[in-house]
Amino acid sequence: MAAPANTSKMPRVMFKEMIEKVLKQSGVRVVEDGFKTGVQKQVQAMVTQTEETYERPQLNSSALIATLNITTNIFSEINETGVHEAILKLMELNASSPNLPTYRIKSFKPTSSGTQYVSESSQGHVDAYITLEIIYFM
């Protein structure tokens, strides 16, 4: 069954908000202003980058296929387990996950993730990231 057409002109924002909702439901504090945050004991996350490329499925087609990469940083002063649980939660997302925007999704997968242990400050912290790739029809 085809997904109903979506009239929004901001699909990238809709996918970003869906990811933030998943994180909030997992107990992660979503940070929206990086200049006001500091690393805390509580697990925090911030979508740090979205990048989208486009191609036409056929030469004269008016439709577009978009490839969206969304990178989310997840960090905590001491809760390494919580950081990696949040990464795993995002890795489990797929094209049939609830609350997805109503676009025809061709592919939804994690493409990379990593963890850095920062010891430069007096406290130190764990900082991880995950990049999700979503290919969908516009």
C-alpha cells in the first residue's frame, strides 16, 4: 500500500523531529541550543547535521528521490551505558517505525556511529554520534 502524499515542503525537519521524539521517549534530554548546554550526568542529544542530496528517478520525471543523512550527537558526563542505549534505539529505527513522516521510504538505515572519550576537561565525558540515512520519494 502506498503512503499518502505529504504536502509538507520541509521533509528534513519532519524526519529530524521524529528522531528527537524517539530520543525524548527514551528519556534522553534533547538539546536545541548548543551554546546553552554543558555536559551533564543526564544523557543529552542534539541533531548536529542534516544533509540532503537529490536525483530524478527518470530523466524527464518531475519527482525527486531524496537521500537524507541526519547526524545526532549523544553525550553524558558519566552515563556511558545510557549514551550507547540511545544510539541503539536510533539504530533500531526502520521504514516501518511509528511516527514516520508520510513519505514513500525506499531505505532507512544507520550508516555510521562512533564514540569518543573526552578527557581534556576536569570531568571528562563520553560523546557518541550516529548518522542515519533515509532515502525517500518527494
